[in-house]
Amino acid sequence: MKFPIGLRITGKVNNVTELGVFVDLPHHHHGLIHHKDFGDKWASQRKKISQGDEIRVVIFNNYRGKIALSLARVNDPDLIDPTNSYNNKADFSKSLTELLNDSRREIKTLKENID
């Protein structure tokens, strides 16, 4: 499995160290959430994370198989998830408009069948 930048993925905490949080990823890969990702809250946050916890992370660097992860940037719109089919806002708007129009037609048909 490839781990492109921007990919949101769920992993399992393997270890919490001074360096950061090591996370097991699918297909026997692993990555690191560096302690700097937590900013000034690292001391308190590391106490809240335990081995075995499942966490949602984003891949923000993948250099020679070393995968850098982030919790803080999971919702960062600048890290575009390549697996998200709605990356293009125009496609999303088009899909949403089609869904709305289909729903209106269905409601109209149901109302006609009731009368």
C-alpha cells in the first residue's frame, strides 16, 4: 500500500516516547507523530495517549519509507486527501446539486402517489 501525502488513515498507537507517538499503519507499516505536532501541550497530551489506542492521522511526509504523521493537521484543507473523490469543489457542488434535484423529484412522486 502506498501512503501519499494527505492520506487520512486510522492507525494503532504502538509506543509513546519522548520523541513522539509511534503508530502502526495497515500492511505492516508504521509512522511517527513527532512531539512538535502537539506544540506546548505535548507533556499533557502524551499522558492521554496509550499503547493500543486507535487514532486518525494524516500523512504529511513520506521520505524513503519514513512516514511522518500528524494529529493536528487531520482537518488541514491544504493537505488534500488523494483518495477523496470530492477534492474538486466543482465536482462536489455538482454531486450535491444532483442529489438535491433527485430528492425533490422523489418527494414530488411520493406526494403524487399519496393523492
